[in-house]
Amino acid sequence: MLGGRIPWGVREEAVLIGVYDSGYGGLSVLRHLLAAFPDRDFLYLGDSGRAPYGGRDVHTLLDFGEQAVERLFEEGCRLVIVACNTMSCVALRHLQRHYCPPEGDRRVLGVTIPAAEAAVAHSAGHIGVLATRRTIASGTYPTEIRKLAPGHRVTSAAAPLLASIVEEGWEDTDVAREAVRRYLAPLAGIDTLVLGCTHYPFLEDAFRAALPTHVHVLDPAPHVALRLATWMERHPGFVEPGSGRLRVLCTGDPDAFVAHGTRFLGRPLPPVETIAEVGGRLAPREGHVEPRGQVVRPKRDRADGGTAG
Ligand code: DGL
């Protein structure tokens, strides 16, 4: 059973909101959520030790998504926002079916539908989407856009280098401008560009410079916050405020997380706590001690003859 203990002083009655991303990028979404909901308590989980997600296979993403959402619910969240485009595009339905039965009191929401709605609202008929390889391969953005506007054209392209360029802090370089120019080439004729990856808003200047001035460059993050506000109006069971606390968990190196994260969040992070990975899964909340030195374990029984995994 998923727990619900809240150990860091948030009010028991408050609805703790989890925000989940592959790493630092989702902090650019959290930034808008914090501004829109200053009296809410947030718990951010960045899976930076296993990022990037954008080139991962679907089943690995489903596994990672399950582990992260389970952890956020165990930590006491009742609402989880999947801030990562890749995870939202591939696994949102799966996570909702698994963890949010209609009669239950937990919900998982994503970023794709708010982005699609905002794109349709801005577009005269031709929307471009740039995102990670997995997001583009999923086809989720065109599907959601066409549900809302069946006559709209959607042109999408993967831009796998862009997230790394932002993580390096190279937004204002010729490398960034040239990469943006090349990735935009197949999107000629669009009137709206969806920045379909948490990192791309940091390249907004490069996108604006490379696109005709009439093209609307759309950062989904503020629309995610706006849509959450209207969602809460329709879901009064999730509105109980907290006291504006923020706790941050990451996998991987917490120092690197703080160094990068501050830029993405736009303000200093609270002390970042680490979750270890054990055998491909997030370590349990309590009792995990990482072994030191050489580790020898019994040979695994490989019924498949050693070809799998
Ligand atoms: N958060 C991811 C996304 O929006 C960033 C890129 C990645 O992890 O590959 O798709």
C-alpha cells in the first residue's frame, strides 16, 4: 500500500503537490507553479541520475514513471504533475490508469494537453512541435492537437541536441543558434511553435531570432499552471492550501542538481535530498545503505540464455 506520511512539517490536511521530471528541466515548470500557487506545498522529484529520458525506450520510461509516482505518493502527495514532456507523452495514461482509479483521491496530470490547448488557441492552422526523439516518436502532440482542431496541420521534429546545449549553459552561443536554425528547417510555414521539452524555453531568444516575427513561440509551462488553476476549481478535494514549502529530491549527484537547478528554477533551491538507485529501481525511503568496495553476488539464473536485458 502506498503510504502518506509527510515528514517535513507540512500541514496534514494540505494537499501536497508532487512535480516529477527526468531531471532539472521540470524546475522551469515548477517555477510557474510556485508563482501561481504561492500557498501550496510542493515536492519535486528530478530523476537526474537516469536522465536524459528523451532517447529511452517506452518500457523503461513506464518503469521509471511508476517508480517516481509511487515514491511521490509514498511521500504524501495526492496530486502529481508530470512536468516532463517525454514522460507525459509516453506514460501519462498508464500512470493515470495504474494509480488513479476514479473513486480514489489521487491524481496524475501532465503537460501535453495544456500545451496542445494553448497551441490551438494561438494558431491559424499550422503548428510546429520540437521535442525529444521519444516525444516525437510517440505522436502524442499531433494526436492531442488534432483532437482539438482536426483541420490543423502539425509538423514535428526531434531536436535531440538542444537539451544538452541548455544543460551546458550554451543558450547564447553560435552553437545554439546554428542547432536551432537546423532543427527549424523542416518546420517552414508554421505559425505557432510548441517548445515541447522542458529545456527549450531557455532557447526562446534563439528561436525568435530564427523564426519570422509572426510565429508564436509557445512555452507550455505558464499554461500548465493556468490549467491547473481551472482544474482545481473543478476538483475542490485538491484545493486545501499548505504553507508554501518546497522540498526537492533527485537521483544522481545532488551538487550538480543544485548547480543546474538554480538556473532552471530562477531562484536558489532548498537543500536537495538524494534517492539512490538499487538494481534499476529507486531505493526504498528508509533503510537503504549503499555497499562499499567490491561487491560479489550469486550468479543470476538467466532462463533466457543471457540474451535479455
Ligand atoms: N524533461 C525532458 C522533456 O521535457 C527533458 C529532456 C530529457 O530528459 O531527455 O522531455
